[in-house]
Amino acid sequence: MDEEVDAGVPIALWLVMRTLLQTLAVSTLLLIPASAAQAQISIGIRIGEPPPPRAYYVPRQPGPGYEWVEGYWYPQGSHYRWHDGYWTRAPFEGAYWVPPYYYGGQYFTGRWESRHGYLAHDHHWDHDKHRDEHHGPHRHDHDDEHR
């Protein structure tokens, strides 16, 4: 007959339970760094909803084929900055302007879209008279069938 430990548990069963508990403890210690390595940290600055749009004069269309891009607020650092509206040609054929918007605590930038891709407005282009013109679309992953 098996000898028994203090609580009346056979030694063989006690050894199996102890081995399982040790294996579980070691496995847990090994898996903690792996799960911590896959953890994602996200840091963001929330500055709230942008102010209401400004009222301003819209100049005459400079010529056929120009599209008006309405002025809008965009985040810059910890505040919003106003971007005046402007006339421009679409950056690529078939593109249409989707204005920026704020929804659910998140700001979505304005961009030119088409069925082949999109092009976000880059504020570094603002010094150029032709701003958005001559820039090609960035392809969406789901547009592989159009390539």
C-alpha cells in the first residue's frame, strides 16, 4: 500500500500534483515575458472637438476644372489651426475631396479619394500655389484587383 501524506493523500498522487503545480508555475513565468512583449502601448493627445468653421470670402473660380476645398480646422500639437479654403485641381483623375471631420472623440483628416486610392492633404504643400495637384493616390490594400 502507498504511504500517505498528512491529509490522507497517497504519496504518488501528491508527487504528481506537486510536479503539475511546478510545471504550471514555470510555464507561467516563461509566458509572462512573451505576453508582455506583445502588449501595445498607445499614447495620444486629446484636444477635443475643433472650433466652428470661420466665415470668409470665397474668391472667384480661377478657371474650369478647379474645385473649391472648404476651409477647416486641423490639429497641430495641442491645439487646432485654421486652414483657409482654396481652389485647386484634383490631384489625379477621378478624385473627389472628402472634408476632415471629428467623430467619436477622434479627428479624421481631409483627403482626396477615388476608387483606386486616396491622398491625404499634406500641409507642407500649402506654400505651393498648386498644392494638391500632381500628387498620385496611395493605394488601399483592397484595391489589389484594380492594379
